[in-house]
Amino acid sequence: MTFVGLLAGYVTLFAAGYGTTVLMMRASPRINIIECACLSWLLGTGVVSLLIWLCGMIASGLALQCVVTAACLFLGIAGWRIKQTNKIQMSLPRPRNRIEWVLAILLALQLIAIFFISLKHTLGWDGLLNWEIKARYAFLNSGTLPQSYYSNPARAFSHPEYPLAIPFTELWLYLWMGAPHQFWIKTIFPLFYIAGALLIVLFIARLTGQRWLGLLIALLIPFIPFVLTSPGGITVGYVDIPLSFFYLAALGYLLLSLQSSSDESPIIFAALLTLLPWIKSEGLILWALLVLLSLIVALSQGRWRVPILSILPGLLLIVGWRVYLRVIHCVLPADFSDPTFQLLGANIARLGTIFRIALIELTDTGLWSLFWLLVLVAIIYLAVARSCSKLLLIIGVVGPVLLYLLTYIFSAWPSYTAHITSSLPRLLLQVMPAGWLAIGLALSPGKKTETGKPALG
């Protein structure tokens, strides 16, 4: 029965995501099955976790599960009806030559291997005590986190202020299984990786017209040691990998909206942008950066309505979550002091040490191999090209790294250098897929077709 419950949990997650995806792509005559599946997973986890949080304020237990299930099924059926009414065709792109066949088969085998490797590892420290702990508390409290969890100083180590996308996705599976089985909730993390790897293929193929290059880049991702073997990677239940692929997806659709006349890319970008702050606290920084990039796109295209509207849902979610934490008297973390000009002036001398440690981290081949060197070369090459999309991609890669480093000026740890060394590698992991996207675009000498969907559309 446990496995049946797990399967039902996944079906409802994908149903919610499928309905949301088809709704956003309803104007398209054809939908790529791979793209639809990837977006269904990303958006499904966001929709379900938000529904649990919002509906949990007025319901609990079986009533909560029934309400969220009904919403998921409604979205799934609505998506199917839209597909039938608009006569949308679902297409599965096939490799076009022997090289693509070989790379596609290798990628499929690699993704299957990563999925099973992930099941061999236990959840890591953050996976247990920052994320799964919330899912377990909520499961034991009829599907809602008790207010005492947020306000209890003894639970401050588990960061009760962190957003609930991943914990409540885990909770959803727990509710359907009827028990908090840690083994089975580990399956969600390789699914995020699989979706992200396939989206990298899609973005590189559409932006360059070369599907083989996208397949090759996706194959290279696990050759970064940190991705598989270190704390924060795929196998330990940390949230940095899911956040990194949400960021990649939002950035990718922003680039597609700049280079394509399609109406769906800005809408999908808006949905993914909204969910970024709901994945992890650092998502707020990534959200703010993408807001800036979307305004640059709006300026270049002279279209302001869609970018402005895409900002509002995320802003509402950010403010709503902050108000919620204040109302329930959440214990706030002491990792960073409030940023003030006085503190900035007092700690500005930290910058030299911060960038020195960052350089050591970026050149640590034991964790990153030659990845960041390749990213640097790619950035230089893209900068020479002087196109708007490539400039946006450069900012999308370099911007988060610089912003993350600057936050350590306000570190409240007794040793801010220890703060850097303990958290910076995982922060860099959040930018890793965007770095691979930059490498892929730099390696391509070709140009995209007018449709913007030469390979996977």
C-alpha cells in the first residue's frame, strides 16, 4: 500500500503541473512531451506545496488532503480539456542522426543511473534537519506545521523561516503513503535533476539549433565532483539542486522570450519566477536578479505589460510569506545582521578576504574540476559577441555569484570566513546549470532558426 500511495501522490503532483503547463501553452499548436513533463514536475511541486500551505490555514487532516487532491485533479482535467478543445498535438522529438542517437541513449542511461544512485544514499544534515523535519512535523500534526514549531527557539537550528516548497512536496507524499518514509521521499531529488538536465538540452537546442550540443552538455554535468559526491549534491536531499534548476528554467525561458515571438515563453518565465522565492531563501536574490533582467528585456522590446505582470505574483508571495512569519512569531535566524550603511562601512574591509576565499573555492578542482575555468572562458567569448541575449546570460551567471559574496559583508557569525567556507560551495551549486548553459552557447558557432524551436519544438 505504501507504493500505491506514493504513486498516487506523484500522479496528483504531475496532474497539477500538467494542467498548469497546458494552460500556459494553450496557444501553441504543438507541445513537446519532454518539455511538458519537465514543467509539469517543477510547476506541480510548486502548486501543490502552495495549496497545502494556503489550505492548511483553514483545514487539516483528511479534509486538507481531499481539497488539495480535488484541486490537482481539476487542473489535470482542465489541461486535458484545453488540449482537446484547442487540438494541441503532443510531439516527441526523435534524434536526427547517429551522433544524436548515441548521445541521447547515453544521457538516458546516465539519468537512470543517477536516479538509482540517489536511492543508495541517506539524507544529509540539511536534508534531514532543515527540510524533512518540516515534512515530518506537519505529517504528525495532520498536514500543517504547528505554530509552536515556528516560535520555539529550540527549533531555530532547523531554520523555520525557510519556505516550504520542498518540505510540503515531501509532506504530500507522506500523506498519501500514510507514513513518513524517508526512503521514498528521496525520489523527488533525482527527478529535479532529470527535469533540469532535459531542460538544458532543450534550451541549448532552441537557442543554437544544435541538439547534439545540448545532449553533450547535459551528459557532462555529473562530471563535476560536487554534483554527486559532496554535501549539497543530488544524493543527500539538499534543496540547492532543485533551486538551481528552477533558476535555470526561469533564465532559459527569459532568453527564449527575447529571441522568439512565442507568447508562451514569457508566461512560463513568470510562473517559474514566482516560485523561486518559495524554494529557498536564496531564491529571493535570484528572483530580484531575474526581475532586473526581465526589465532589460522589456526595455529592448518596448513591451512592459507582461514583464510587470510577471513580477507581481512573486512579490505577493514574498510579502505574504514575510507577513505570515511575523504573525506566527517565527524565530528568525542570526546568520546575518540587518544590512545598514553603518555596518557596511564597518565591514567593507572584509571584501578582500571574501574574494580571496571565493577564488580558492572556484579553483578547487577536487570539487569543481575545470568547470569554473570553462565558465570563465565562455563568459569572455559571449561578452565579445555583444548580443543582448548573451549579455543577459552573462549577468545571469556572474550576478548571483557576486551578490552571494556581498552578503557575507553582513555575516553575523563569530568567524565570517567559516561562514563563507561552509556555505559558499552550495551557493555556487545554485548557479551551476546556468554556467553550463553559458558554456553550451559559447561552444555553438551556429545560429538559431526564426521559430526559436529548431530542435525540440
